[in-house]
Amino acid sequence: MKKRITGFAVLAAVLLQATPVAAQTAKVDTSVPGVFADNMFILICAMFVIFMQAGFAMVEAGLTRAKNAAHMMLKNLLDFVVGASGFALVGYHIAFSGAAWFGFDWLWGAPDDLAPYTSTLTLPVHFLFQMGFAAATATIVSGAVAERVQFKAYFCYSAMLSAFIYPIAVSWVWNLDGWLAQEGFIDLAGGSLVHGVGGMAALIGAKILGPRIGRFDADGNSNPIPGHNVPLAVLGVFILLVSWFAFNAGSLLSADIQLGQVAAVTAMGAAFGGLGGTVTTWLSLKVPDVTLIGNGVLGGLVAITGGALNYNILSAMIIGAIGGVIATTGVLLLDKVQIDDPVGAIPVHLFCGSFGILAVGIFADPDAVIGGEGAAGLLYGGFGLLGTQALGLVAILGFVAITSGAMFVILREIGWLRVSVEDEMIGLDIAEHALPAYNDDFVDYSEALIADEADAFYEDEFAG
């Protein structure tokens, strides 16, 4: 116990040493034109970003087996609960502390306090929007380790991601005093911070956890385990598609005139991601696979996320199509290396997110930003941006690999990570929650007799 207390004391001392100046105390100027529109727009976007949890839940439940469906739904529900709690208490204050590397600065104050690094947003509105991103990051891991991870392990990794790992990475980029922000690193809506962080943690978790029973045979051959409800998964993709417009456009943090451009780029990323997935599956599998095409749409969305403000429409089409190809071929690649990812979260988020961040360094068009003052990628004569993007990507993914790897190893060593063979076989709905997602819909004979007797009683008592 003394060692544990000492560890917390050391961590607290480090955080306090990293704390910069006093918390933000400026007030929102309500006389500024557009201040109410900005706050209302971002509040609505925050709602859609939080609603993405429903889309993730449907995709993950649909692509896994029926015996684990309630477990998957509950984890996505609690991604909001745990993510919101951890981000409110710790994560938000690290992410926007003002420190170049990491720190802690308690930001809560009056309801009209100006949010850090914004000109019109109140702090509560800014927090709600950013909190949705933190919860989404934890959700990515949920899908990749599905059907064999203990529920208490979920609590641990979800809390660690939303309260510490994700916020520290955010503080480097979206905190404008962060070291990567100062280097000129571009990530509009989380290609590296949400999808890269979540995807890398998912890869590490899936590798340490190991595959589901029967997923690969003794010779290493793949034995696919189909999901139980494809329509549910596709409905989840539609929810994510619609919500993604708020995810990307809301990242402008104002009701800016470039909302339409960002939304159009997002739409093209999704559409051409779907096309890329369709062509790839048709050529490689000889059929247009429904689930892989859905992942192609999501891969296109992820690929476009980092630079949605910096692309013209043609570039968005190209990047989206490549993202769709990466998302679908990535699933086949994981099979080759025997990493079990039931929903394809790693290819969609890690592979496509990483590609999207590097794509900014290649495809960023100065004229995509109004006034022609945007960053220039390699195709437009900008030779330094690609290096900056690569540096930031390696730093973020390396940090997440080390921290999440340590977290999952500790969980494994204390026996909290993987469920027992018996629990995995019976399904986590029953083993961990004592409640199946689906029940047989029938009335047995004794109940039918009772119903007949009740009908006869009411006819005698009330007829005529």
C-alpha cells in the first residue's frame, strides 16, 4: 500500500512540475458577431460525435457473435460513461493545459469562460465536443479485442486512454503551445490523435491478448468467424457516416464559411472509400463482400480526417479510394500475421489514419483554404510538410505503443486481461452479465392455458 501511495505521489509531483501558467480566465465576448452561432453549431456537432458511439456499437455487435452482442453494446455505452468521466476529471485538463509536452491545469470555471485556443467558444461547449473524441478513441480498442477480453480490463484501458494516453497526445497537437503544433503538424480532426492512438492501442491489445479460440488452426491458417447480424453492422456504418460530417466540420471549432468544403471532402472520402473497398474485394475475393465494403467506407472517412480542410475535391477522391483499399487489404494482412481483429478496427483506424496523416504532406493544397494561405504538400511545392507529418506520426504512435503496451502487459500479468476458456465458449453475455442479448420468443403450453382461462373469465364477467 505504501508503495502504491508513493507512486501516486511521484506522478502528482511530475504533473505539478509540468503545470504551466494559471488556468484560462478570459470570458466569451457575447458582442462578437457569430458567437451564439459558433457555440450552437459546436454543441450540435458534439451531440453527433457522441452519437457515433451508437454506430460503433452496431458495427461491433453486428460483426461479432450473438452470444457476445449485449457485452459489445454495454462496452460502447460505457465508453461514453468512462470516457466522459475520465476526460472531465483529468484528460481535458492535460490536453489543453498549455504545456508544450504535458501538464495539468484545472480549467473548470464560470460557464462563460473562454475555452483554450478559441475565440468564441465557451469552455463547457468545447469540453463536450472534445470529450466525444476521447470516448471514440477508447471505442476503437473495444472492437479489436472483442469476444475474449474481461469486462474489468475494459474499464482499465478505457479509463487510461481517455484520462491519460489520448490527452497527452492531444496536448502536443491541438494545444497550440504543444511541441508538434509549433512544428506545423496538421491533424484537423484526429487522423493521428483519435484513429492513430486508438488503432495503435488496438493493435497492441489484440497482439498481447491473442486470437479467439478457433480463429487460426495449428498450421496458422485462418478460420473466419462470421458476425451474426450484417444489417446491424451496415446500419452502424450509416450512423458513423452521417455523424462524421460533425466530426470533421466541427473540428473547425466555429461556424466557418469553409464548413461546406470540409463536408464535401468528407463525403468524397467516404464514397470513394466505398468504391475502393468494392473493387478490392471483388478482385481479391471474387465477390463484393458487404462487411469489407462497409469498412472501405469507414477507411475512406478515416483517411480524409487529418487533412479535410487542406484537400481539394479531386485529392479527396484519391485519398478516399486509397483508404478503402487499405482498409480491406489490411484485414487480409492481419490474417497472414495471425492477429485477430473481429471488426477490422486496426486496418480502418491505424492503417488508414496513418496513411491520411502522411497524405496531408503530399496532397495539401494551399488554395483549398480560403485566401490561398493553406499549407502546401509535396505536390504543390511544399517539401517540408511531409517530414513534419512523418515526425508527428512516429512520435504519437511510438508513445501510444509504449504506454498501451505496458498497460496491457500489466493487465495480463495480474490475470485481468483474458476471460477463461469456459467463459469464451459460453459467451460473454452470460458469463459476464448473466443476460443474453436475444431471448427465444415463444409462449409455452402452460402460459397459453392461463391466457385462455383469462379470456374466458373476462368474457363471463364483462360480455354483454
